[in-house]
Amino acid sequence: MKRTLLFFLIVILAVSCKKETTKVSETQNPKTEKIFDSESVGEEEGEIFDDGTLPVFPKTGKKAQDFVLEPYEIQYEEEGLLDDDQLKDIVLVLQNKNDNTDVRAVLVLIKQKTGDYILKETSWQALNPEYSYEGNKIYDYESISIDKDRLLNITLNGIGPVGTLETWYKFVDNQLILAKIHTFNMGAGSQISVDYDLISGTADMELINTMVDSMPSAHETKKFKLDRKQLFADDSPERVLKKLPATDW
């Protein structure tokens, strides 16, 4: 009798544990399997999150300042023709005014016939932070401009090994793409510059020998092919450079 009673108690306990396990599994699985949807976060214009996600800037405005959110401020502003109409557009570089080591946003504002602007493109990749975490300014000189060919140019110049990095962006099929890159670096006894045309897939390299008074130069041209267009919004110029051919000198 005691054995029978003990058997029933074991069976009841086992069934109870199984039900409890099932309940725990049913309540925990949706949490652990829930996928973070970046598209659903920050849909409200002007909202900044404390969890490290990037802000969503206003989609429309009447002037440049309408697109600026706290804690950002306009560091650089340039006006010119970017798309295929005759209305002058605006490019803004926004910096966190409380932290110059923070990432910077580059906003492309396209002017409408109504006089308003729409936020066409936003890039957190086109420019690195101005200062390193150690408090050192990365480039000595920075500028943005829009040239007569409707190209957005970002120029970064530094003394020493950091060298020069220039990028040009243009609208192709209604997307702002990275069209050209120029690099210049000086070393012991030489200077090297490379012009990359990302549309034609050509790299033109020049090496100058500074050890000789006449400073002779040598040229080399290489062809390359990228697997896709490099986008203003998504692609870092430094990462793009790693895909491109280097010199053999």
C-alpha cells in the first residue's frame, strides 16, 4: 500500500513539473526570440533614445535649423545644386555639442518648389568623429563644398601619417553614391597620391621620389570592379578604401 501511494505521488509530481516547464517555456521563448526591429524604432520625428540608437531627424523643414535636434549643432553648412533642378540644396554636418568624439551626421536637404526642404539623405559614415577618444584632433583641416558638376565634396587634410582624404558624392538613380576618392600620403623619401573613380573602376596612382632634387614621378593605373554602388548613407570611405587596389611600390 505504501509503495502504491509512493508511486502515485511520484507520477503526480512528474506531471506537475512537466506542466510548469511548459508554462515557463511558453512565457520565455517569445522574449528570447523577439527580433529587434530597427525600422520600428524612432519613427517619430525628432526623437532621441537613451539606449544608444541614433536620432531620427525631421523629414521636412523651412530652414536648416529646423532639422537640428538637441544635443546637436551645425558644424558645417554648404548650399549648392545637387539634384537635377535649379533650386539650391543644403548639406549640413551636425556635431554633438557636448562631445566632440561622438559620431557626426551629414544631412542632405533638397529644396522644393514651395521653398521648403526635405531630408533626402542622412549619413553617419561620411565623416568620422572630429576628435579621438584620447582628445586628439584627427584631421587638421576639414571642409565641405558643392561644385559646379553637382558633386558633394568632403575634404580632410592632416599633417603626418594621417594624410589627405577627399570624397565626392553624386546623385545616380535618385541615390547619393560615392563617386570618387582621392588620397595623399607622405613618407620617408616619397609622396604618393591615388585617385579612385568608383564609377569607371579606375585607380590612377602617382609616386614622387623626394630623395632626388628633381623629384621624379612614376605613374600606375589599375582597374577594379566593386560588387555594388557605394552609398553615401551606408558606406564608410575608409572601409571602401580597403576594397580598392593599392600600389605595389
